[in-house]
Amino acid sequence: MYSQTARLLIVLELLQSHDEISGAEIAKKIEVSRRTVRRYIVMLQDMGIPIEADQGRHGAYRLQRGYEMPPLLFTESEATAMTLGLLTMQKFHFPVEMAAVEGALAKVKRSLPEKLIHQAQSIQENVIFNTSLPQSGFKTGVIESLSTAIQQHQQVRLAYISRAGDNTERVFDPYGIVFNEGYWYAVGYCHLRQDLRLFRLDRIVALEKSNATFDRPKRFDLLNYVHNSIASIPGPYQVEIVLKTSIDHARQVIPPDLGTLHPTNGGVVFRREIDYLEWLAYFLLNLNFPVIIAQPAELRDMLRHIGNKAIEMAG
């Protein structure tokens, strides 16, 4: 059961997190009658919190526009979640200014009681992050501008460096942003190519929102498109491998952006184009089922070379 103090804090949090909320919704969430909700609202108003109310049986409550709440109150679990979340953003070089992350961490600690301050400090000083993900950086404000354009269905103009290193200009309808394997991507429709395209955010040199708008396709799967696009990047080697396992098992061990998988009577066919074969050879050696290299011959040669080297090392 909630205490009255706990219920008052929950009501306050509900008002903070909603533009407006009905008495019936509040009553349901804190398991009291609507009459009790009205009493709690009056109690909060008596504490000086400016809560506006619509009259009537189905009236709603809201905080007065522009009102700034006093410092946040965190539980032990919430303090841990906030600290770990901010540290993750810092260590993984998420697209926010480090000063903003450090400032947020400082504010969290200032709002905590002494016991939780020590807990947050111990997490900050003793939790170590180890990641081999690339640390791709991009201009401050890119993700904010793109997110706003996506939300408002606004077309954007990009100055962009292509995979080949060429400077290009694109008119782009952004559908969404995806973080995948250490890189940030914008997905949408490119008017230059007249097709869907993937743009790495660290290759965007400049971005400008336009007044033109667009309609985003319904039920568009952003992550699936990113995986398929990365798996389809052209390269000099055409790889085709038969995996002697089930399609379900193959999907568990083969990352979706590594290549395409097609079930057959003899197993699962893996296909992709690739620039370098060595990393793929070592990846295949770690699989716990047999594979047959259909092509290229260079991949078979590389596996033989690795095998001979292993035999020599083993004596």
C-alpha cells in the first residue's frame, strides 16, 4: 500500500509528465477514489504548487504553464538508473556535448540525499566500460536538427561526404535515426538518387531544414532497412557460403547486417559482397556448425593458410 506522502509525490510526478491528466486517470494509477484525488490536489495547491483544474465530472488537471518544479526526488533505483544512463552516454560517445553529460551528472548528485550521493559516486568511480565499438563523432546539433525534422516531417538539405570520399549535396526526407554497431545513421528518401538511402551522421558536413514537407511511409522498419543496406554494400568479393544448420540457429549467430540468409534443403545460404576476407575467415572458424565455401576461391585459400599456420604453431 502507498502512504499518503508517496501518493502525493506520485500525483506530482504524473502532473509533471503529462500536459494534462484527468482525475479518473490519477485515481486509477494510485488506487484511490476521485474524491481523494481532489483532496490531494488541494493539498498540493496549499503547498504552493500552481495546479489548474477544469470543472466537472471529467475535468482534468495540469501544472500552470511555465512553472518550474523544485529539485527532483529520486529513489535508490532511479538514482542508479540515471547515473548509469549518463555514464553510458559519456563512455560510448553519444551525440551530446560531454559538458552537458557532466553537468547532468552533477545535478543528479546535488539533488540526492547523502546516502544516494555516495552510491552515485561509487558507480561513477568504479564501473568500467569496455567496448570495441568505433567512436564515430559528428557535428554538435546534427542529431537535434534531424530529430526535429523527422518529427515535423520536414525535408532537409545535406552537405555529405560519400563512402568514396566525394563531396555531395542531397535533398533528403528523413524517416528516422538508428544507432547500429557504433555508428549513427539517418534513413530516408534521397531526391538525388530517387530512392531510399542511408546516411552516416559522421559524414554530414552541414544540414539545413527546408520549408518543404513529406509523408513518411507507414509501418516502415528502420532497423531492418539499416541491416539490409549494410549487408548489401558492394565489394570486390562475391561471397556465398552454405551453413549446415537451421535458419533459426543461423539467425542467432549471424548478425543481421553481416549478410543475407536464405534457407535451402541443404542448410542456409549466406551471401554478401565484401572488401576484406580475413575477418570473415576468422568469423567462420568460430561457428559451431560445418560450412561449405561456394565462392570465392580466395576465401578457401585464406582458410587453408590460417589452418596451416595453426598447425605450425601447434608443433
